[in-house]
Amino acid sequence: MSFLSDTNWLLILSLVFGSAALAVAGDTIGTKYGKKRISLFRLRPRRTSQLITAITGALIALGILGVVSVLSQDVRTALFGMKILKQQMNELQFQLNQSEANAEHTRLSFAEASASLDIVGFELDTMKNDKLILEQEKRDLEVMLRLMRDESEQLKRDLKTMRSESIAMNANVLLAQRAFEPGMSRIEIISGLNSLKQQVRLNVLTRISDQSFSRLRNIPIIFNADEEEELIRELQSADVRQYVRALSGENAALGDNMRITVRLETGTSIIIYHDGEAVYRKFFDMDSKGTPEEILHYFLRELRNKAINDGIVPEPATNNVGTLDGETFFDAVETLSEITESVIISARASGDIYTEGPVVISIVFEE
């Protein structure tokens, strides 16, 4: 029923009646021209009648095509756009094939990516587990490291205590020094170095006498022969006064194998302070400062710093530039304790003082 209702009966009836009318008209015209024996295009009347019938049939076909084309878009497309439509269909089919190929490629890529993602996820889980294991190992190692550091610090303290108790001579201790004037001969220089060596031995024995046994009194004292020969050549060629210092080369521990190594160093020796010259002077207000001992200790520290700044070479081990004997120190303390007002403490050079020192002074109190 839907087929009958959807059919364009108006178009069909128009074509039927139109074709019938044209056929009747053509037949009537052909019969009329046939009876009158009319000739067209120099044809026989019978052929003329047939020609009119053929033209009528052609007009019927053209009429049908025209009517159908006017009334139906699909007929127009089928008659005039079939090649274009076919070409478009081919292009669309090609695009469809291309899209299907791309879709297949995308599907394969997606499958590979999914597989790779699964692998990466597995590796990520593995790395997370490894991270947890490494973090635990790190914490364990940190604990062990702290324990080892504590043990190391304790061992260092114990070792330092043992060394301090067993070391008879520390490194860089000034054992002796001597000045050499320019123009001295090799024999004079060697003689001076021998005297320096005797002074070194005497000072070494004095320093370790309270720590070692009598059988260690003949402890070997070693000088570097090559260093000594180089020093002799340097002193021979010097055109100014030079000083030579003998310093202990390394820590020497008590024991049967104890020995003292000595290194020699030299430098230019010039006068820093002349005899009687004021090395350092300082004003003190006795009402605001500390005890006489504290004041004198402070003064001597300031004196040492000034002497070093002026060019005196300090002892490497102690950074001292000289010593003040106990009797002189306590005499100065006693004198200072009797002063109740302001005072100027002056340190004066006791003799010429050269670069190598020592700084030997006398203490003078001035109003």
C-alpha cells in the first residue's frame, strides 16, 4: 500500500495521455499527408508518411524526457550528471579506502602504544619497588655511616690522646738559628752550620730529657745532605746577611726507633729594631683595666702582633717571636701593681733585633 501511495500518479498519467495525444496527432498528420500524396525532402509520399511518424515518435520521447527532467531531480542527475556522479563515487570510495587504511594503521599504532604502555607501567612499578628498596638501603647506610663517623671521631680522639702522650718532639719546632754575614767562605759557612747542629742537638736533648730514658740520649738527629749542600751554595752567593733556621721536620714519638729529622730554611736578615728602640708602647688606664697579670699578658700579645707586622719571622709551631723569662715578668707585674693611675708600658729592644728574632726586650713604665 505504501508503494501505491508513494507513486507519482500525476506524472505517469501526464506521460500516458501526452504520449497518446502525440501518437494520434502524428498518425493523423501522416495519414493526411499520405492521402494528399505530399512529398517532403523529395521523398515518396509513403516515405514522407513514415518520416512524419518517426518524427512524432521522437517528439514523444523528447517530450517524455523533458517532462521527466523538469519534474524529477533524480532523472536530471541520471541523464546529465551520471559521469560526474560516478567520478565522485570513485573519489569517495578512494577516500573511504584511504580512511580505512589510516584507521587500520592507527589501530595497529594504538595496539603497539597500549603494549608499550603496559611495559612502561610494569617498569614503573618495578622502579617504584626498586626506589623503596634503595630508600631503605639508604636509611640503613646513613645509620651505618653515623655509627662509623662516631667510631672514627672516637678513634681520632683516642689516637690524638695517644700521640700527645707519646710524642717527644712535634713538627716545626724551632731548634736553633744562626746568622751568616755576606762574603763568608765555604769553610766558615760549614763551621757555622756545625755550630748550628751542636745547638740543635743540645736543644733536642734538653726538650726530651724529661720524657725519655738515658739510653735514648744518643738519639739520631738527621740532616738532609743535599739540602745542606744547596744551602751552602746559596749562602756563598748571598750579598746580604742571611739567617738559617733548623726546624724539626716531623713529629717524633718516644720509642726505640725514635729519631729527629731536621729541615733547614733560610731568608734575608735585616735589622728590624735597633738597640734601645721602643718596639711597642701602649697606654693603660689602671682604673678600668683588669689585674696587672691580665694587663701584661694583653700587652705582650699586642707586642707580638706588632713585631710580626713589622717583619719579625715567628716560630712556626708556636707563632711566638721571643720569650720573657719568669723573673722579668713577675718583676713587671709587681711594679705594675703599685701603679694606681694611668701608665704607658713601653717595650724597648735589648740589643739589635733582626728579622729572625728573637725579640729580646726590657719593660719600662712611663708616666
